[in-house]
Amino acid sequence: MKTRWLAIAVTALALGIAGPAHAAGDKAAGKAKAGICKGCHGKNGEGTKSNGPSLAKLSEAQIAKALSDYKSGARKSKRMAPVVKKLSSSDIANLAAYWGAL
């Protein structure tokens, strides 16, 4: 249990210190990885009525924070948990760069 809290604290600290670091995300790499997102969030991040909320108009920072929070467990979602579990920090930065640019 201590390990989990340590991981959450380290992630939060890293995001706090290196907040703008997500800006280095690669939009093309994010687009290549975004296929799984489109089923719920729509082709252009507009969301779908039955499945997922809109990502449109969210900033790169907001998307990066949300994905990081889902990954750390700070934010809960049965749908998002299995998706973000496998994402690396660069995947998160890349997806945030892609979706944040739309």
C-alpha cells in the first residue's frame, strides 16, 4: 500500500515540477495511438451520446492531467482504467498533444 501512495506522490510531484513537460508530446505519435479513444470520444474528440464525454476544447494540460490521474488511480473510471493502465508517460504526453490540438 505504501508503494502505491509513493507512486502517486512521485507522479503528482513530477507533474507539479515538470508541468509544461507534457508540451513536448508528439502529435503524430498521439494520433497513431488514439484509435482506441475514438470509440468513446469520437473521431474528432467530440464525444458520443452513449459512450464518452467530449475532449474538444480541453487543453493539452487538462488531458495529460486526466490521463495521469486515471493511471495513478486518483481519478476512477471502470472504462478508462484498463485503457490507461498500459500507457507510458510518453504515450500520455503524445495523446494529450494530439487531442489538445484538435
